[in-house]
Amino acid sequence: MILQYPAEMEQLRAMLQQTEQAAAELGVDDQRRLLLVLIAEELIVNIINHAYAATGRGFVRIELQEADANTVRLTIIDQGSAFNPLTREEPDLASGLNERKVGGLGIHLTRQLAEKMTYQRTEDCNVLAIGFRKSA
């Protein structure tokens, strides 16, 4: 599955529905599919809210493919400002909500649930690829 949508909140539901359908077709079980869609939502919302702040409108490209018999690869691409989430420091989970810095929990969640994550800046695009098991 390869999708490309304008990076607009109004498109989020369609992006997530198609991602969920493609994950089901690739054999991702119900529980893991829910987590995969949660990760996709977090990353897409971050792109919509932050990636194009300096340049205005842009796109979100979503690719979901079978990596091997047990794993799918979710790739999310945007042309926003360069941002490597893998270099982001881990959030302070020990502090209370009022004491900790805002942000970083979605990336933390993605790191915890993913088998593998890679980032590249290619042809002025952020390319984040996430390996994700089909079943627990």
C-alpha cells in the first residue's frame, strides 16, 4: 500500500482507515493492528502539526509493506523541515506531568513498540521506516 495525502487534519481519518485495512490484508493481527494505527496516528499528527510550520502546506506519504513473513514495514515520508526522531532524547517518565517537558511521548511509544526504526533525509524528505511484528 502506498498513500499520499495533503498534510491536513481533515485527511487523518482516511489515512488511518486505509492503513488499518492494508495492515489487515497483510495479516497483522487485531491487537498489533491497533498499535500500528496508533503509531501511524501519532506520527502523522506530528507531521501535520509541526513538519510544515516553516513552509506551509505539504504531503504525508504512507507506505505499508510486508518486510518478511512475520513483519510489516510502515514508512512515513514528508517534505517538512528535517527532523530525525531517533536523535530525540528520551522523555523524563519519572517526573510528574507538571514537571516534564512537553513532547516526545509519541516517539517513545513508537520506539517501545517497533522492532526496528530507521531515519533518512533523502531528496529533501524525512523518511521514517518502522519494522512491526504482525502478531505478539
